[in-house]
Amino acid sequence: MFSESLQQVAAGHSALSKVKMTVRSCFYLETDRLQIVKFKSIAEHRKLTLSKPEKYDYIEDVVCKETDIKENEMKLLPLGETGAKVLLIKQKGELHAIGTKCTHYGALLHTGALGDGRVRCPWHGACFNIKTGDIEDYPGLDSLPCFQVNVDSSGLVRVKGKRKDLEFNKRTKQMCEQDPSNQTTVVIVGGGPAAAVCAESLRQEGFTGNIIMVCKENTVPYDRVKVSKTLDLSIEKIVLRPLSFYKNHKIEIKRGVEATGLSTSDNVVQLSNHEKLTYNYLFICTGSMAREPDIPNASLANIHVLRNYVDSQAISSKLSPDKHIVVLGLGFIGMEAAAYCVNKCASVTIIGRGTVPLQPVFGTAIGDRIKRHFEEQGIKFIFERNIAQFVAKEDEKSAVGSVVLTNGEVLPADIVIIGIGSKLYTDWLKDSPIEMLQDGSIVVDKYLKTNVENVYAGGDIAYAPLFGSDDISAAIGHYPLAHYHGKIAALNICAKITPLNAVPFFWTTLFGKSYRYVVYEKREVKRYAIIATIENFIGHGKPDKVRIYGSLENLEFFAYYIKDGKVIAISSVGADPIAADFANFLQEGNILTEAEIEKQRFDWIRNKPKDLQIRFETESVVDP
């Protein structure tokens, strides 16, 4: 049969890898001359495989034996001799090969959490379908490449992939062309991730009509999470897509203008430049605006309410070793900004009305450890205080020079950074018939539809049903969820009826320590600007206790938040991919109880961190 196959190749036949051979450990290799080569081992095959000329688009090679990978296992394996790697996954008896890194910020996915049909990034919770590589949960925009997998008669696993996919490790789903004869128009009001994902998802789902995006800022949508973490950012480096992407796909973007009114009877959005946009479908995702302080002299120069990239750049440009920085707010915005500034100025002082930073999210014990970590870096806290007055410099009356606290204490302040909350950007809709709550959030159903036909809302402003519950809703300001809302809105506009089904995954990084937080969504989540702060509980209520496993002192732990015998949230530091695993666990409809973790605290964890039993053996139970 082997000689017969040689004759077939000589006659010009292809699909060589599928030909079964009687010689053990033999398989076909396509070389430049289409030779049939027999090898005795995988190592010998790799040694003799030659790099193909640029004219060849594919690499094909053996990556392992079928017996080398177990059920529900992920392996990072080299393909060929180019240094490229693939992620090989075995689930339900099938083998799949996809790209190796999350398309958001490059986390290696074999260190993430494998769920039912998807792998979740350990850092920020993005999910990719293991069969297609398609992105299914966010953040990020691009999908993963997917590679062909075959097992030959001798049990060797062969993977074939495009060279460019192996090199770039990401792909944009195919976008349809605009049809000039299709005058159906979707207007997207908003310039954040929900808007960006909605616009390109419409093209990916076959919408050939007009797409118009209205952006208040004078830029295309960008990664707003960076605003408080990296103040010296370059806007060009953090845009989600370059302007050319939208131009190429005939997505019109109106920058530097905002919506000022809506007539649902005429299907018209009124803009600040007096333009009127007529729509067939409308997606509203205007997000939040930073809350301004009601404090005397708040208009002085060098007082910055941190919300967008312009604020970040303004603060960064003024930092110098002689400057004293005052931060108002104990949430993520203030903490992240303080962490960035501390090594670039004379002093940083954080002021807040609470007693522990980030306490509403992580609880008192973890919040106190974060406080000590900041103090170790030279940051000072003043608790249970507010700023009563901003005072101008004696030699520069237009700029802030100090702050007076509510107890009369005076602090030098060359720069003040404000992070005290947000309010929803929906005032422009107050005269419309769209149903809104008193806080400005828009009531939507599980398809993101408002009470007005063909009008959808998403992101921070959407008062939407929570995960796992159709009868409890909340407005959740959450960066990845905003992406997801954009996708769901696009699918439903395209009549591909799809309900909401995503678990919130929060994160921050402070002085090199990455904090994850996953919550079972029967809690209200509020957000200021960039990343979520969870302030009030609903449904389950405030947790009764927090069970911490590992070393809080060494910032290597994970914590269960328990209410009425159920785990309603998990946080972690240095314990990846436990938070991602818990998100998958919830996504698949499971509930974790305190009784289960008392019996076997780690049994539910499918993707276990290294040395789990040793590193996280110590348990402490604390008040929330």
C-alpha cells in the first residue's frame, strides 16, 4: 500500500495525511517536491522538517501522540521548527487546536480555565470557543485562529495551520461589505467598548446597511481601563481599533459631538452640532460621566476629575519630584492613580470618608492588607475625612496649592486627583418616552430592548436582568460586560435572538499584584469610570463572612464570600486561574455552598493552580 501511495502522489493526488499506511509510525509529509517520507519517531520527523518557502501558506506537523493528552487537558505545543505554538485541547473525546494567547493582553491560555466548550483567560476573563476560536466573552475584540487537527492510524496528532495565524495569534471575524442599496441605518450613540463591539459585530453578522457611531470624545473607542493605571498613555496605542478599520468597513464615526435629544416618533437623534440622524435601529451606550466635587474653588487649575485620556495626560505632564499629590476617593480610580504617581512626586495622600480602601469590594481584612501594601510604598491615608475647601497658591491664584480637610487640617496639594463616583450619561433622554429609573439607568429586557420599538441600550446605563435571574435587574458598570452588551445588541438587531448570559469578572493591578473578583450577579454593582466598585448588595445581601485560603500577608490567597450558606463571590491574588474557574463554574449553572467547601474546599476547582494544597492550606474566617 505504501508503494501504491507513492504512485498516487506521483500522479498528483493530495490529502496525503489521511492515507492509512501499514508501516508503523509512518505518515505523509508534504515537502517542496511532494515526497513521501517515513519516520520512526516524532523527534526524527521534527529534525528533518524543513522550513517552507514564503510561497507556502501553511505549516503542518506532528505535535504529540494522542495518548499524551488527557481528557479536559490543555497543552501548549510547538508546531514545526519556526518556534510557533498551538494550544491543543481534549474535551469530550475530541481534539481541538487554537491560538495560544488571549487576544486582549496576551495571557497564555493554557494557564487559564477550561470550561464546557470554552477556555477563559486567567487575567481578565475573556472566553474563546475551543472549536472555532471565536471570542464569546470579553474584554478584547479579536478571536483566536483555529487549526486543523487529525490523528493518523498510528496515533500521532497532526496540526495544520496558516503561517500568518501562527505568527499573529489572532483573527478578526469576517466582515460583510456595505450594500449601497440597503438604506437601513443603525445609529450607535456612545464611544466606548459597547459601541465598538456593536459596530463591528453588525458587519460580522451580515448587516449591510449604514452604521453611524456618535462619539462624544474626539477619538475612536479606546481602552479606558488604562486611564487610571498608566497616566502617561498614548491614545494611539490604546484605541480598540484604528480609524482606518472603521473606514475600511464603512462604519461612519462622528467624533467630538454628542447626542442632545431623541424623537422616537420620528426616529431621529439630535446632535450637539445641530445635525439630525434618522435611524431604523438605535443602540444607546453613552456610559457614565465622572461626578464633580461640590467643594469651594473646585475650578482651580491642577484639580483633575479623572475620567478620560485627556485627564490622564494632563496629570502625567505635571508630575515632578517636588510635587505633592492629594487623591480624593478610596475606590479603584483613586488607588490606581495613587499607585502610578507615588514614585514620580514628593508625596501622595489619599483621603476618603471610609475607614478601609476598597472595603466594599474585597471586605475589611483584604482592604486593610491593601492599605498596608500602599503604606509600604510610601502612600499616606487619611480616613473619615473629606476636603472642605481647595486653596489657591499664593504666587499663582489660578492654581490649587493646598486643601483644607473637614477637621481643619491643611495639606499641601500641587495636584489633586478626584475619583468619587459617577452618574449616568442619559440626561439627553429625559424628554423621550424611553423608560428610565431615577438614577438615569434605562430599563431593558434580557435582549437589551427598551420599551420603545427598535431602541436598545447597553453598558453602564442598562438596567438589565442579572445573570441567573430574569426577575432581578441592575445597572452594572463593567468594562467586559459593556463589550458583551455590544455583541448582544448587534445580534438582536440582526434578528439573531440572543439573551444575556455573562458572569461579571473584575480586576485591578496594584504595585504588581493582580486582584481578581467574580461575583454571582444577584448584587448591585456600581462603577466609576474605568473599573467596577461593588458597593451595595441586593438579592443575596451583604455576605455573612469571608473565608480566606492562603497567605493574606504575602498577598497569595483566594477568598469565598458567603451569604446564607452560599458562595456569592470569589476574590483572588496570586491564585490564577481560580477566579476564572469560578466564572466558568457559575456560567455553567452551578452553585457552590459553604457545606461543600467545608467538606472538600478545593474539589470544585477543575483548573487547579500549582501546589494548590500547599499554598492555600491555611484558612481564616473574617467578617466582611
